[in-house]
Amino acid sequence: MKKILIVVVSSYLVLTSCSKATNKNAIVVRDCTGTYLQIDGKDYQVCNLEKVAAFQDRTAVTATYKKLAECNGSAKDAIVCMMLHSNEGWIEVTDIK
């Protein structure tokens, strides 16, 4: 019985630690280069703009997101200005409140 409990708990920990979704407090940041979620002082560029469309610039939110290697969403072809906005990479927002 003890071995089964250890296996179940270990399996649960491994499966939950491998999840790429993250739930964090964030601030929506918008400028001419795109839309970002600022988390712990770092900006992450939002790939699926439709998820954050209802939120104004500088709105505090709670967001669940996944980090992406590249964007294939609505922000991929968005027209932006040629200003540099340093960021930590692309994210896909899965839930936002």
C-alpha cells in the first residue's frame, strides 16, 4: 500500500511539474510594437491578441499562459512600428481575468 501511494504521489508531481501553463498576476502593456503581459518586471509578447483585446493598457490581470518558441497567432502578421521593445519572448494566453 505504501509503494502504491509513493508511485501515485510521484506521478502526480511529475505530471504537474511538466505543465507549461502558468497562472500569474500581470499588467497588460500596449505600445506601437505590440501587446505584452508584464510579469515580475519582465514583458512577454502576446501572440493571440484576441485574448487580451478587452483589456486596456496598464490593466492588472491574472493570466494563464504558455511560453512559445515562435508566434503563429494573430500577432504574427500585425503591423507594428520600428521601435525596439525588449521582451522575454512570445506567450499564448489561455485564460485571462
